[in-house]
Amino acid sequence: MAESGEKIVPPTSAPDDVLRVEHITKSFGPTTALRDVNLHLRKGEVLGLLGDNGSGKSTLMKIICGFQKQDSGQMFLHGEPFEPKSVDDARAQGIDTVYQDLALVDELSVYHNMFLRRERVRVPIPLLNNALMRRETRKALDDIGINIPRLDVPVARLSGGQRQAIAVARTVSGEANILLLDEPLAAMGAKEGGMILELIQRLKEKGEVSVMMILHNYAHVFATCDRVNLLQDGVIALDKPTSETSVEELNEIVVEEYRRARQAAIAEDAAARAAASSSSQ
Amino acid sequence: MAVASGSEVPAQSPPEGPASTGRALGGGALKLIRSFLTLREGSIIVVAIVTTAYFSTNATNFATLSNFKTLLPYFAPLAILGAGEVFVMINGEIDLSIGAVYLLSPFVFYKLNQAGIPLVPAVILSLIVSSLVGVINGFFVAVIGISSFVTTLGMLFTLDGLTLIISHTAPVATPGTSALHVNSFAQVFGGGTYSELIWALVIVVGLQLVLTATRWGVYTVAVGGNRLGSAEAGIRVRLVLIRNFVLCATCAGLVGILEAVRAVTATPDPSGSNDILFQGIASAVIGGTLLRGGSGTVVGALIGALFLGVLHDGLIIKGVSANYLDLYLGLAILIAMSVNVYVQRVRTGSGLG
Ligand SMILES: Nc1ncnc2c1ncn2[C@@H]1O[C@H](COP(=O)(O)OP(=O)(O)OP(=O)(O)O)[C@@H](O)[C@H]1O
Ligand SMILES: [Mg+2]
């Protein structure tokens, strides 16, 4: 829990918050991933979530999308308490996710992956409607501008970037109005990455979809995000509109943290050495 | 699953050999062979045909209707067992208790009938008991988290023991059957000459359809291929696993009853049922289903069973001494599987499939 010195106040709620996260904590055995996370997502905005490796960004997303359960804390969706019972449940309420590991099945075809858990079936006998899924997959990929020549090959045969494009297209082409994207550009070439960012820009212009995106590349952050949140030590250490911050400031915070940690380590080391030398005398 | 459609494969020069061979075969025939080999079952079909052709020309009386009839009870039960096992194996699990369920279910059927329950309802109830074994297997694997190898091994011994207890280690006459006359109940449930074959074909075709053309099939492949990713996508992994253990155990229970009706008696012989277990798994594996999960076919299991049946029957007709039978069978499986793997490698190596 947060020590008394740094009590964290939840961000003041605005009427157009689609999602609010309050005092979320999550531990994995001895590892505390999230200590006291408070964050909010406005309607139609793109929020960039930054933080070091292992700072708990993915964990936070998995809690919001119903894949994991927080230890404590609450969430609110459109002002109502939000306790997703499963990924399906969160999806039914309009939240969909691109996972960092992409959640693709190598053995399944491109279009079966595209519609995983949202398969189109015929009526009255629920047999897979492969023709329809193939067609809609082609359309979704064309919309983004990603070229994947054959949709019936297993995704194991595709490149890393193509796989990522499928994962992103799958989430974005669904019905969700809150998109959680965990490093959606990690494996993308410059051109394809640009296409995804353009797609997000287009969604933003429509104003219906809110996006929370984990990114490591500051250039992408400043190109796309309206606001940034920095996750550090299990809390949101910075929450600013992108226009009011800069690469320098973000760098400074991260480096400052690193410096503090190093100094603490050096001090500890020195203290230990002093203790050792005094005891040996 | 994901069998590539017959769409055009970019023309490639043959990997080796005189180009004239390819031309002599003709474009159409070549294309046919290629699209055939893109089938996952393609290679085992080739192996099965070659084996059948060998015995047809080298063993008198092999290619006859009466021999086909003696072959049937050998391979039809294996095809059904293999079909159920394929679903569990695509999930990346294994069910070692199918032999024990096969052993138990006719005794459950017998006891229920003795208790006054009519034949067909007693069959249905025995299948429900078998499916409960699947529920228990699935529960231990998917919920408790014990490996399926250990879980179903435990179940194997438990059910073998249970069968010995309830049968008092004595064979019983299968209800509704008589050695003198095959009535209509027996006709349907394994006693008729083609009864088991029809059951096998219906089940194999039905389950292949489930595997390739329904959500159940997609989720089965997904859970076997990427369990974490499947869960992240929202697939209820535990449910998929339990469902497939239930399917597998129910198939085994049905085979137990069909065989007991065909043989007119049920014998509590665990070593015989262990043989059945291994042959059922062998059918699935020979048919192209991977032990590591994510891939497999039900039709392949049928052909795998057919291959085992042809081999067994052919060796007997050739007059191979009983002592040598298992040895030859084992070696033949190894050789056939090597050819199978080689053909598959050629197929994927040349960009087919
Ligand atoms: N399922 C799990 N079991 C145990 N520990 C976990 C689990 N998931 C995450 N953790 C731990 O929680 C912490 C946060 O992990 P998380 O994946 O959320 O980090 P991240 O910010 O997404 O990092 P990255 O930038 O590398 O993706 C890490 O210390 C990690 O080891
Ligand atoms: Mg992460």
C-alpha cells in the first residue's frame, strides 16, 4: 500500500470518462505489480501508457479486459461499477484487447484467427461460415492497408509484422468502443506501423472509440496520443496531456528514477561496507 | 484443420530427377497428386494403399469379401476409439483410460439390465456413466491441473479395479444377445456384420465435421495450439478440455458395448483392454495426429486403424506365427511412420500444403 507521505488522489472524475480505475492493486506472490493505480480514459481520446519493462502495464490492461482480477480497487465503466467476470464479459461491454503476445493460434488460418471467439456461423445449423469470415477478413485488412496474400494459410507461416497486423485488425474491426492495445507496433515495419497509427487517428476523428495504448517509442506517443500516463513503482507517476510534456521531460522522469535507484543501491552498499569494516575492527 | 484449399500453388521446378518425368505424368495428374499430398492424411493413405496392394498380390484370399468381413471387427472399434482420442490429442493431452472405459462399460450395461432397465435405456445410461469418467478426467486435468498422462493412468487402474470388483472376475453373457440368433437389438449395437463399420463411419464423418466446421473444432485446435492465447481471446479453455475428455470416454464406452454385443459375452480382461488402448492411440498417431497437440484429423485415425487392421490380418493370412505377429506389427508401424514422416517432409519442403 502507498506510504503516508505519498497519498495518491484519484483523478477528478469528468463526466465524459468512459473508464475509471481506482486504487487497483495486484501482486503475483512476492512481486507487487500494481501498488495503487488510478487512471481514467475520456471518450474519444488516445491515452498512451508508458513505463519500464516489468512496471505492470500489461497487468493493468489484463485487469481491465477481464483476463485477470485485481486484488483490490474498483473500476467504473461509463460511471457504473465495472467488474468483468471474463474476457467475454468485458468484450460484451465494449472492451477489446490486443495482447502483447498477440493471442494468435499458429495452427489456425488467418481468418480463423481474425474471428477467434467471434466466429461467424450459419443458421440454423451452426457450421462455420468460412466464406463470410474470409471476405470480412480481407476487407478489414484492406481497410488498414496491410497486404496478406493468402488468408487460408496457418498464421505460423506469416512474418512477425503480419501477425501483429492481424491481431490489431482483429480488435479494431470488432464492435468495441474501448480498445486496449499492448505495444501494437512492436514488430511492425515503418510503413505498416504508420498505417496502424493512421488507423487509430481515423478512429479518433470519429470520436466514438477510446484507446489506451502501451508504447515504448516516444515518437509514436507524440504522434498519436492525446495524453500520457507513466506507470512507475506500481502507481501512475505522471498524467499529462501530450501537448504539455516533452520527450525531455519523460526521459528525465525515467532517468531520474533510475538515478535514484542507483544512488539508493550505492548508499546501501556503502552502509553495508561501513558496517562490515566497523565490525571487523 | 486448415487443410489448404485447392487454390493454385505457384509452379515450381521439380526438386530433382529428369524433368521429362514430370512432363510425362501430365499437368493434370501432377496437380492431382500434389493436391492429394496436401491433405494431412495423404501420406498415411499412400502407406495404407501400398500395404493393401502388397497383401492383395502376395497373400491368397486377402482381397476377398469374406476376408474384409473378418477385418471389420478389428479396425472399426479402433477407428471409433481413435476418433475420440484425436480430440484429446489435438488439445495437447492424452487419454490412457479409454481401454479401461471400454472394459467397464459392458459390465455397467449388464448390471443396469439386471436391475430391470430395458436394453436401449441401459445402453444410454452406460454411455452416460462413461461420459462421467470423461468429466472426472477433464476436471482433474483442467481444474486441478494434474497432467492428463497421470490423471488418466490413475483412472485406468481405478476402472480396471472397479471392473474386476463388480464382475467378480467372471465373464457375463451380454444382455440382449444370444449365440444362436442375432436379434434386432444386437443387429444395431455391434452384432450385425456391418454394424460396427456403420457406427465407425458415422462417428468418423460426424466428428470430422465437428473438427473442421464448428466452433468446437476451432477451439479444440486453438487450445492445443496456444492455450494462453486461447484464454486471452476469451475461449473457455477448461470447458473445451472437459468436453473433449467426455467425447473420448463416451466413444470408448460405446466401443465396449459394441464389442461385448458382437462377442456375445463381456470378459473382464484388463490386459486385453490395454492392448485396445494402445492400438486406439496408435491409430490416431499413425493417422497424422500430433502428440504435442494443435493438429490432427479424425479421418486419419480411421485410416490409421484400417492400416493396423490390414497389417494384422495380412500377416495372419501370410501364415506368420503368432509369436512373431507383434514383432512384425511393431516393425511395420515404425517403417510406415518413417515413410509417413518422409512424405510429409517432402510435401512441406516443396512448399505444398
Ligand atoms: N502471470 C504472472 N505470474 C507472475 N508474475 C507476473 C505475472 N504477470 C506479470 N508478472 C510480474 O508482474 C510484473 C509486471 O509485469 P507486466 O507484464 O505487467 O509488465 P509490463 O509493464 O507489461 O512490462 P513489459 O514492458 O516488459 O511488457 C513483472 O514483475 C512480472 O514479472
Ligand atoms: Mg507488457
